[in-house]
Amino acid sequence: RPLDINIELPNEQSAQKLKIGIYFATWWALNVVFNIYNKKVLNAFPYPWLTSTLSLACGSLMMLVSWATRIAEAPKTDLDFWKTLFPVAVAHTIGHVAATVSMSKVAVSFTHIIKSGEPAFSVLVSRFFLGETFPLPVYLSLLPIIGGCALAAVTELNFNIIGFMGAMISNLAFVFRNIFSKKGMKGKSVSGMNYYACLSMMSLLILTPFAIAVEGPKMWAAGWENAVSQIGPNFVWWVMAQSVFYHLYNQVSYMSLDQISPLTFSIGNTMKRISVIVASIIIFHTPVQPVNALGAAIAILGTFLYSQAKM
Ligand code: 3PG
């Protein structure tokens, strides 16, 4: 009887592990840099709708140039592809702008503590919208996630309701984005990198009219002048950095999605949040009370228990 086991040589296995390790490290590093510059920009220029639009515009432009110069091969797409992408792009746009609005109102660390509660949203949406049921340990793991986030929220020194709601809306939107994109990427011929490029372009088209309606060029011009006079010409580089790094970290995360399971991805995402929370607390000297840190630690521990329970 022929052996039907897939034998992976130890060398191949460690090469694959190394590759995933490099993806993860790059993803987290790019994300930390994005979060720092994004907050620096928002502190001086509190217009999150414009900065969110610029991030998408910058990524779209980078990818169009890469396709035109053949640095990357342009994807072959049809109308069906763009139709399936539409709900993903709507959810991505809402999740992105809501997270940025949140970060314009509260500390980066607080937004990411609330965002570490994403698995709880995922389970609740799957349960109530898709009728999926889970084993008891999965539901139990939600208790520390929800309890930890709640403890961190009520003890947050600079609590702001818009900041809190923005992070919650972002969680909900990204759960829908992940559900829709799982369907959209199934059996796809478009790579993770190009899929994210198309997603940025469509999100940019969706977001631009809303950004103009909510904030608009008049506010932007006055705010920009003010920011440049406060920070100096370097301000433009900060805006460039937040936009470029936003695209790069998302691109790497979609590229790694090609290689790993959604579960490994969500564990990686939680670990990413730990690096952002720690880095931003150090860089922005965010005041943290011990009970506040305890809430964050419980929530993060909960997301690890959740991933164990899902395995
Ligand atoms: C955004 O602006 O889209 C958020 O910062 C994204 O958050 P996440 O990729 O860490 O979920």
C-alpha cells in the first residue's frame, strides 16, 4: 500500500518556519512604525478621515507604479472579482477609519487593548449572524477577553467615548472583513499582495467622498498650516511615513495570510498588538495604572486561551 503521508523534510520544515518568522517580525515592526507616526501626525493634525484616506491613496499609488514598472505583476481580474471585493472593501474602510478616529482621541495603547478583543467579536458574529456554534472552552475564553477589555476601559486615565467606540466599531468591521475576504480569496488566482492592493484602491474610492463630507479641504488647509508651523517641514515626512508604513504592514500581513492558517494569523495579530502597546507606552510616555495594565494583560491572555480553545 503506498504511503499517503506527506513527509516534509526537516530542512523544508525549518525553512518554512524561518519564512513565517520573517513575515511575522516584518509585519510587527512595520506596524509599530506605522502606529508611532500615525499618532505623531494625529497629535499635530487631528483629521483622521484625511490621514486614513492618504494611507490608502499612498498604497494604491505604490501598487499602480509597481504594476506599471513590472516590479510586481498586475493581477488578472474580472467584474466578478471586483463585485466580491466590494463588501470586503466597505468593511475595510469602516474598520480603518474607525481605528484612526479612535487613535485621534485616545492613547494608541488603549485603542489596541480594545482591539485585542477582536476574537470575541468574531465568535459573537459567527454565532449570531452565521449560526455557527463553538465548543464550550471557546465561549469561556471570551470571559477574560471581555472582562480584561472592560477593566482596562474603566480604569483608563484618558478615557474618551469616541475613542472607545471607534475601536469597538473597528473590531466589528474587521470581523466582517475577514469573513467576506475568506470567501473572496477562496480558490483565487490573485496573490495576497495584489488582493490587498485592489482592496486599497476600492477602499480609497469609497472613503474619499466621506472624508470630504466629514472634514473637507477647508479644515485640512487650516490644520495643515498649523501643523507645519508647529512641527516644521518634517511634518510632511511624518505623513509620508504613516502612509507608506500603513500600506507595507497590511501588504505583508496579507502575504503571510497566503502561507498560514487564519488561526495562526490571529495569534500573530495579538502578538503584534503587544509590541504596539509596549512600544507606544514607552515612546509617548503614556501613563498606565497597574490595574489598567492588569486589564490589558487579562484580555491578551484571553486571546491566547481563545486560540488554544479553537485549536
Ligand atoms: C487601521 O488604521 O486600519 C488600524 O490601525 C488597523 O488596525 P489593525 O490592522 O492593527 O487591526
